[in-house]
Amino acid sequence: MNLSVAQPSSRDTLIADCAQLLVDAFADYNAEFRLVTRRAPQRFEERDWRGSQKDAVERIELYDKYVTGSVELMRQRLGEDVHERAIWSSIKRRFDEIIDPLPDNEFIKTFFSSVTRKTFGTVGVDPAVEFIALDLDPLGNVRTHVETKIYANRGDIELLAEELLADFSFRTPYRDFEHSVKMIADEVKALVNSGKERRAIESVEVIKKVFYQMTRAYLVGRINGRGWTMPFVVSLRNGDSGVVVDAIMLEESTVSVLFSFTRSYFHVDLAHVGEVVKFLKTILPRKRVSELFTVLGRAKQGKTERYRELFGHLQQSDDEFILAPGERGLVMICFTLPSFDVVFKLIRDKFPYQKNILREDVLTKYELVFKHDRAGRLVDAQEFKLIKFPRSRFSASLLEELQKEAARTVHFEGDDLIIDHVYIERRMTPLNLYLRSASREDAEKAVIEYGQAIRDLAVTNIFPGDLLLKNFGVTRHGRVIFYDYDELCLVTDCKFREIPESRYEEDDMRGDDWFYVGESDVFPETFINFLGFDAGMKQVFLDAHRETLTADWWRGIQERLREGDLLEVLPYHKHRVRVFSSLV
């Protein structure tokens, strides 16, 4: 018998080559991502915080760099066929076959979809050339477990803590190893025994990889007992005389703040990110998977999962999108779905005269925040383009607002509403609304938190621009966060001034400024006048943060920033976490 083997056509070869090129492009991206991430231990040991900041920005920029490069590569390889959907559908099938056995292959699918969206300008989702499955469990294919170290409780928590710290050593030694061991043991025993019943600890389990974030390193794990689990996170700080234990976090609420949507992304070298997300869900069950992927540095995968969460929720709910509670924004239209904890922000077509900025300025400010150290005080706003919603899910008043104020960004196709550009953020309670309904005690805490937010932003070189209470939000953990970026700028770009003494008595009677005010001029002593505090809350603010109302304080911050000082912001809630070493 004469047997012949069918030879692949040139088209088949082209499809296979393109699929493999995209797989290789992602592999190159991932390798460079991990290469940057692996610098973190050395940055920590050498206290090279400026280097850490540069690494954070470099790593964020990698994804778009490789997507753009892949789009160009496909244009070169496919030529005139680059916009032929049939050939891309075939490439997608072959791509899926290649990556099927690979771990974390959802990451690789997201990369492919990013390339096709940039190539086609896809509106909504095009399943022919994109990977998206709304019913997909992002952790469903995670069959393995993250590598951990397990420390069995043999009746001596001090010995357990000693073994743990000894395993996680650095080139920079611990400043006081014995004292650090005692602090860990004391905190664990105090919390475990704080309830009505003593809980027996069976083991402490810690992820082998250290989590790095700016000036600190974290040991992340859990305490296991019979039928119960609790978080276990040790914060380490490299100070002038060595590494010290800075804080121990043993409650879901405190660890949740650490893994917050207001934080810069962790640098932790993970072979399989899904394993870690699955582990973290055991100690942070209320934390969305999208946020965990994001805070681990996989921002694009976080966007994919947020899309899945949102549209999966739309299929299971029937409430309408409405204008978000709070005062109407002059630059942004903000709307929300009451049953889902995010807010959508669209740039208006036109701004009122008092807003002397352009649309491009707003985009630039959001990009600045995306790459800046958010220090727990700035929301991570995810940018979405060409997103499609059912028109029927929008309230009449919201549709009217969108048609009237955002016609450049919003348009309709049949029963669909298409938004060309939108930011999606976690929803919070606007601070001005929170203060109206909060108890006196909670209101005072929020006012103090508000002042601390201003301080934290200042030392990270961020001036909010507009300090009105409506531009700040309160999280479920009681933290105050800034989220209105249209007037945000760098502290070092401002000119902080005292109000000049009046020349004549008539000057004090004028409704407008009698002296020259430059574009970058800021008068801190005036802040308190327009915040809307009642007399009691005003005094609370003054008692805690009076110096922030002086130009001298701001100029002092400016001077230190210009000299290159890295001013510290506590990465945890100091009222809920016992801090041992910071700022001492």
C-alpha cells in the first residue's frame, strides 16, 4: 500500500507560527516581569527604596510594551490578513491547544485577548477572537498548592516563632532576634486566648516566598487549628541597625487592609500565581479574586476577573445602574449598580468654567496615580475601553445624564449601550455623607483619618488639589481614601503661601482676592474654611492636624521630597495593629 502523509498548507503553517509567536511573546513578558520582581529582596536588604519605586513603574509598563510589540509583530507576519477574523479564530484555536497544559493559562489567554482587542478595536467581547467565559471559575483549574513551610506546634509558641524567623533570614541580620521572636509569640498567644474558649494551635503555615512592598517585607500565612483558620502576617522593616519585626497581623480585617485596592502592588516571585490567590482566599474570604490578582501585580488579569465578576453579576441580578450617591461631579459622571460594590466614572464632554483643565489632563492624572505609590490613600482605578452593557439596565435619569453630558463617550447600538472609556473603582461612602449619619465617635475617627490621609498623600508627593470632603471616601474598615483626581498634582509642583496682610481695611471686605494668585499657588490656612465641619468636628481636626493648615508644614515636606528623602507611611491601620518599630 502506498501511504502518504498530508502536508500542512502554508496557511496552516502561518496559523501555527502566529500562535506560537504569541505564546513566546507572553513567555518573554512573564520572564521580564519575574526578573524585575526578583530584584525586591536585594532592594529590601540594601534599603534601596528609590530602586523599589523604579521597579514598580517598570513592571507596570511591561504589559503594554509587550502587547504593543505583539500587535506589530502580527501585522508584519499577517500583512493584509491582519484584520481577517477567520484567520484570527484559527490562531486562537491553535493558541488554546498550545497553552492548555500550562499552569496559569488564563494569564496567557488574557494576553492574547489584549492583542486582538488592540488589533480590532473590539466593542464588548468578541468570542471568535477573544478568550472570555463569564461562568469560568478563575481558580477552578488550580490543581496544585503553593509551596509553604509548616511549623507544628509542639507546645512552645516561642520555639515555633524562632524556627520561623530563622528560616526567613536576610543578608541584613535581625537587630534583636530574641525580642522579635518574643513579640510574635506574645501576639499569637494573646489573640488565640482572647476569646471565651482557648483555641489550640496545631500549626503555622507560611508561604515560602516573601512578599515585598516598598519599604517592607511580609511573611504571609495562616494559623491552623482543629476546625479553624486565622491569618498570620509578619511585617518586617529594615531599619538603620538591622531587620526588625514591625507588626504582626492576625485578623482578617487588618490583613485585608494590607491587600487593599489602595495599595501599591506586591513584588513576590511566584511561579504560579493562581496557587497563591487560592491560598489567600482561605484567610481573606471576602476579598474579590480580581483584587487579589491585581495586588499581586497581575493588573491585567485583575481587570479580566473584574469584568467576569461584573457581567456574571449582571446575569444574576435585575437592579438598574443609577447615579452614584453624593454630590454631582463637575468633571466626572459617576454611576453604580446598587447590588455590586464598584463605581463607574466617565469624563464629561464639557467642564464648567471653574475647571481649567482638559480631558487629556484628566487622563494624565489617572495614569500618574496608576504608577504612583498609592500608600493606602488612593484608589486603584482600572481603565476600560469599548465596554458594552444592556441598555435596559440603566435608569431613565442616568440615561438622560449620559446622553446630555457624555455623548462623546457613550453611544447606542440597538439594545446595547457602549461606553468608549470608563474607570471602574471600588465603591466607598463619600466622607461628607458618612459624617451626616455616623455616630459622634465614628465621625471623630473619620475626621482624624481624613487629616491623616492628607498627611500620607503629602509625604508621597501628592496634593489632592480639592480637599472637599465629597472627594474622599470611607471604606468598610473605616479608612479614608482620596478618589477624585482631576485636580491632583505633585506637592513639589505647588507654591505654598501665606495669605498676605491686607493693605487697607477695605481689602478685608472684598469678596475676591485683592492680591495676585498664581496658577500653582496654594494657601493652606484657608483649607478649614470650606470643608464644612461643624464646630465640634472642626476642633477635632485642629487638635489632630493643625499644622497641615500652615504653609511652613507643606514647604517642609517639599524640601525633604526635593532632597530625595523617602518619607514613611504606615502600611497598616495603626489603631488596629500594634506597631513595634515604625517611626521610632
